Amino acid sequence: MLCAGRHSGDFSDPALTGPASRRLVDLPWTWLQQVHGADVVVVKEPGACSGEEADAAITACAGAALAVFTADCAPVGLASPEGVIGAIHAGWRGLVLGVVGAAVAAMRSLGAGDVVAAIGPCIKPHAYGFSRADLERVAALLGRGVLAVDSTGRPALDLPAAVRAALSQSGARTLASADACTHCSANHWSWRARGDRQRQANVVWRTSLPAGES
């Protein structure tokens, strides 16, 4: 998964970022109108489903690039040996609604077996103070491992831990999780830190068929 931060520009309006997207990944992008929900689109040809309301996209199509845009939420890239890939925009509301499990299940419907994941840059718990009521909602679904405290000692959500828990519940394996905190990093946009309306792009793509296919 490619994570393109502030140095790559603003992707808050993906419909207007064609030249920039081509410089990053020179394939047709599928981008989504993200609504913090659990809907998943199945991309059947490169660039299809762009602009649809959803928070995850999957495909088994060579030449397709799947993009999600973030400024504190967690971007998740998914892949399988069978060549099925996915991209998820995972905020806490989407996690509660089950976006991760929905994306993994949709990949399996296309023939994915061993689904692996990488979690991109997102806000970390020391900067993610959270209401106790909402925190308990997440913990009730994903376990007490999501509970943390922020730098002031207030209740906080460990968003990467929540994503890892959701992946584990879905039967997927987390292979990597980015160290960068979007709140603290000068290289990333952050809603919590500065009220940024800009977004970074997170892209997963396929350029060829899996070995053995033709």
C-alpha cells in the first residue's frame, strides 16, 4: 500500500486529482465517497465504482488501483495470494459497524484465501482522547485491548489495536502497521491536530495476474 502524505498534495477532492494520482500510481483509480459506514464496492474493471458511497473497495482485476483518503482514520490495505486486493477507510464508527469484516468477507467471495493486511499512518492513542461511552462501544465489540489513555491521562482509543482486532476477528492477518502518528507527523494531514480538511491518499493496486494464471 502506498501512503502519500502532505508532500504529495491534497486529495480531499479526489475527482480533481487526476494528474497527481497518475504520478503516484499510473493506473485508473477507484475512489470513494467515504461516509464512515460499512459498505464495500466490488470493482470489476479498472476505475469502476469511483464516487460511490462506501468505505471499502475490493477487486480481483489486474490494472485496478483502489484508493482511500484519510486525515487521522486508519487506511488498511488487503491482499491475498489469489490476487484479490482491498482498501478500507477505517474510522471508529466504521469499525463498530463492521467495515473490516465486510471487506474481508467480500474478498473471500471472490476467491481470496489467506488475507493479509497492512495498516497505514493514523492517529495514535496518546493523541486520541475519547468519550468513555463511545470507547466502551468499541471495546464491547473488539475487546479491552482497544482501551488506552492519552497524553493527559484521559480515556483514549488505540485505533491501530482496534483495526488489528477487527482483522483478527475476520480471519485476516496483520503483517505491518505504520509507526507514524498523523496527529504528530509534519508529513501527514490531521483533523485532530489542526483541523486539516486536506487528505492523504492510500492506494492498493494490482498490475498483473497471480503466478500460474493466464
